[in-house]
Amino acid sequence: MTPFLHFNQVRKTYGDIHAVDQVDLSIRKGEFFSLLGPSGCGKTTLLRMVAGFERPDVGRILLEGVDITDLPPNRRKVNTIFQNYALFPHLSVWENIAFGLRVAKRPAAEIKSAVDAMIDLIQLNAHARKKPSQISGGQKQRVAIARALINQPDVLLLDEPLAALDLKLRQRMLLELDQIHDQVGITFVYVTHDQGEAMSLSDRIAVMNHGRIEQLGAPAEIYETPNSSFVAAFIGDSNFFDGVVTELIEPDYCRLRIDGFPDVMCYNDKRKQRGDLVHLSVRPEKFRLSLDPPPNEARANCVRGRVAEVVYLGAQTKFLVHVQEYRLAITQQHSRFLLDQKPIRWEDEVWIWWHADDGYMLDRYSQTDEELLEMPAG
Amino acid sequence: MSSHDHPGARRQTVAEWLLTAAPFTWLFILFVIPTALVFAIAFKPSDPWGGVGAGWTLETVRSLRNPNYPAIIWRTLWISAVTTVSCIALALPCGYYIARAPYRWRRLLVLLTVIPFWTSFLIRIFAWKVLLHPDGYVKRALVFLRLADADAILLYHAGTVLLVMIYTLLPFAILPIYAAAERFDFRLVEAARDLGASRWRAFRQIFLPGIRRGLLTAVLMVLIPSLGMYIIPDIVGGTRSEMIGNKIAQRTFVDRNLPHASALSASLTLAVMAPMLWVLYMQGRRRGETRP
């Protein structure tokens, strides 16, 4: 597919901080694209460059092949949904939505029918004459969406649009956003620090850190095969072990030495060599946990540990298990009636095992493990 | 919502009354009573010693029909109106840019705005007299730049009064506008620009309504002192740029006719209160709209 919105070697510096550093990125037409990362990673700066509120120091931004880098915000066919909606407080809901059309000097009759139709669509007929301060957060959100979409932009930019809502409402708006995207077919660029939002909505995600794109790919790709420990820690939870490659086995597997563990076997898609230092990363739900020794399986890794904490969450239970000096986070899904099994309790000695394919090796990263642990992973 | 349904609410109402009693008494003694006295004296006869005579009379109020007054009132109104409009027009960009300046600059710029207040008001007006004097720097500079004739007179006419009034009252317009602009959420301007509005349109349709309370305050802060101003026309104005304030001062200090001064003063008070009450009414109505 042809690139629709294209960033070409874009860089922006504030003082000595690279807010955006050498970003090369192509977003496809009609795509739901997310920029995901911790605060200060440059995702909002990148978005504001598309809107026209920031100008890159170096590099160009192209929309449908046209260079828009130097266009003022009002000359771009791009609309934004702001973090706190930025609804005009002195105008009614109806006038807020009509604003873009009025500025474009559309005939009054056309404005009226378009705004009325939009208000029908967002189901705010009863509130059309109210001021933004008189409606709820979710309603404001919908007004903001309507106000942007009525201009039929080429790209809709969303700057953490759900951050101000409470959890239940956030989940509902998430579905609504997804439906709206399906209906209008406009390219959405969505900025968020919430990996859950990004995962559930996006066609593709760019994970950003320190102004750079760490990884670009479909949600499943990023979750299952993160290419750095930053991505692994930021997207979902992960258990990290420091290891050294000791032996290559068969074409695709290798053996790792991890202090205090028996030798661990791991899938070696990254073609690591003997003596390479790696992080081994295993997702909490990839571990299996039992009181009895596991069935003998090829390419399974197995260790013993002591349960330190049990958190029952209904659909699943989270365990913290001590193995040597490591504390493993393990999640077990309850796909069967819980009381059929002998429950695993606090202080129990347990077996933990995982398949060699379920662990993946990452380069040892410059960031310390402590920093990774502080990531707001969901 | 009714707050009288339970005994706690009544106690709260009593407390509210007690709390408002102090400022209310203060206002009553220092504002309502003096104003009432001024209005009352307007209906008293004068006595030859500069005091107030016994009994009541409409004589003074009738004397306001003197054909000189309409011209003076008209001049007072237009000088005040032009002063107010000019001050707002100058204060808007100032307030806007001070509010947009980086934080450490902001405080410096506000300080610069109020620095003139550290010099006596009278001295600053006399300074203008020196500047605009036929041998003053301004005059010489204008002649040098061929913007004025050598025999042009810069002092002692309505234009001079206007210039010095704008100079004097400008900070009173800048400060409330700046205060409102600083609280204004400039993301709204971004939102307007994002929706296709030009800079000017975003300024007019989003920024100005957003700071309307500051604007109204600025209008009052300039308009009211303008209407009552007498020192500036007295010092830099001539006989043909007298304002109503000058007449009041004249009746009080020269003619020693207190009832006449009171009558003029009362009519000025009414003229000043009318716009103020209108503004308060408008603000109250706006508040009612946004917070039902």
C-alpha cells in the first residue's frame, strides 16, 4: 500500500532533549495507527507536528505526497481530538460542532442539516443547546469527536482522548471509537500511554521511547515478539532473567545459563552465538504452575519454587513465586471450575514450567532492570 | 435544592448572615450613607458661607439646565468613551502577550506595567506638560520629523487630555485583561485553529469571549475614573476641554456652593452607576447560564 501520511527523518529538539529523533514512519490510508509510549517519549510532539502546532527542526511530513511541514494548522485537512476535548465553553454543543463548517463559510442550510445529522449520530439531541460545562465527560468526548469529524478530515488525530474518563466509560468509548473508525474509514492516529487501548484498537502500533520508534508492528507482533526489553516491559507484564548463551542446539534452539536455574532451553530466532549476554523474557501467562511434577515434555523448562503471594481475580489468579532470588509473576487462567482442582496456596512448593518457544531472548538493554520494573505496564 | 429542610441548614444560613454582616456594615457606613448624603444635599439651599442652608429646594437641581452643561457632559462622555476604547485596544495585545510570555518574563512585564504607580500621579501629569511644552522634547522631535508645524500647540486642548488620560488609565486595563488571559486555556485557540480558523478569527471568536470578564472589568476600571476625572483636564487641558469633574471641583473649591456640587456629583454618580449595574447584570446572567 502507498504511504498516506509520511514522516521523513523528522527531528525536534527542546534544549538538549531530543523530543523526536530521526523518525521515519509511514501510516497507511484508513489505518487505525497508535503511537504508544511513556510520557515524554515524543508521541504527542509527533502528533502536534501533524496538526501543525509544532514544526520539526529537521525532516519533512507528507500527506498524500504533499509536503505539509510548513502549512499552518488551519490549512491542513487534519483534525484533532484534544486530551481534555478543548470544547469552546461559551458555545453550545450545537455551535461547537458547527464551528468548523462556519469557519469554512458553508451555506447556513448545509450547516444546519450536517450538524443536526451529527448530533443525531452521537445521540445528544436532548443536549444540543447546552453548554459544555453542563454535559458529562462521555458526552463531551462525543461532542469533540463530532466537532472534528464533521469537517471530513483526511486524518483524525486523537491525543489521549480517553485519559480523562473513568474505567467503565473508557471501555465503552473504546468500543465506540472502534465503531466510528469502521464507519467513517478515515485514517486515525491515536496517541496513548495505555497499552490496553492501543492493543485493542490499532491495526498497527509504533512503540516509542526517548523520541525514537522502538518497534513498529501489529499488536500481536509487538506483544509476542518484542524486539527490546523496553517493549517487552512496556507492553504487558514480563519476567526478565539475565542469561548467557552456553550451547547452540539443533538449528533453532539454544541453551542458556541463568544463575540459580537449571539450564534453560530457548527458541533462538535472533541467531545468538555462544557467550552472548541476553535477557530471557517470559510472559506471566506462558508459565504453567502445578503441585505435581509436570508431564515429561521435550523442550520444556522446569523449575521449583515457593508461592509467596496468591491474588484471586475471578477470571484468573496471579501468583508471585520465589525461585532462587527471582520473583516470578505468573498468571493462570481459570478455564475450568476452580474447585475441581486442589488449590495452590501461599507457601506451597510448586512446579513451574514453560515451553522453550514461549521464552524469547532480548539484547541486554541500556536501561536497568529497576527502570524496567517501574514501567507502567498493565 | 432547598437548604432549609433541616436544622443544620438554618444554622448555616445564620452563619452566612453573620459573615456577610461585617463587610455589609462597612459598605453601608462608608459607601451608602455618604452617597445618600450627597444626593440629599443636592436638594438643600446653599448658604453664603459655603455651608448648607435649612429646608429643602429644587432650585439647585433646576439650575442643572444651564446651557453650558450639555456641552460639558457631551465632552465628558466622548473623552471617556474614546479613552476606554483606546485603552482596551492597547491593553488587549499587551495582556495577551504578557500572558503568553515565559513565566519569568511574565512577572517582569507585570512589574513594568505597574512601575508608573510608584511615581506620584500629579508629577507624572506635570511631566507630560514638560514633554508637550512648546520647547519640550516631543514638540521638538515632531517638528524635526516634520510631523508638526513649528507653531503647533500640543497642550491645552481635548486631544491632550485624551492622550494623558489614556496614558494614565492604561495599566488599569492591562492588569484585568492580563489576569483573565493568564487563566485562559490557550488550547482552545489551538482547537479553533485546528478546525480551520485563522489567527484573527480564533482571537476574536474564542479568545475574546474567553476573557470577557476581564474585559468588562477593564472597561469599568477605565470608564469610571474617566467620567469623574478632573485633575488631568485641569493641568493639561484648556478652558475648552473642561469635563464634568472640573465643574464639580469648581463649585466646591471656588464657588463654595456645596448643593450645586452635590447635584452635579449625584448626576455623575447616576451616570457611572448605570453602566456598572448593566455590567453586573450581564455577568450575573452569564453566570446563570453556565451554572444553573
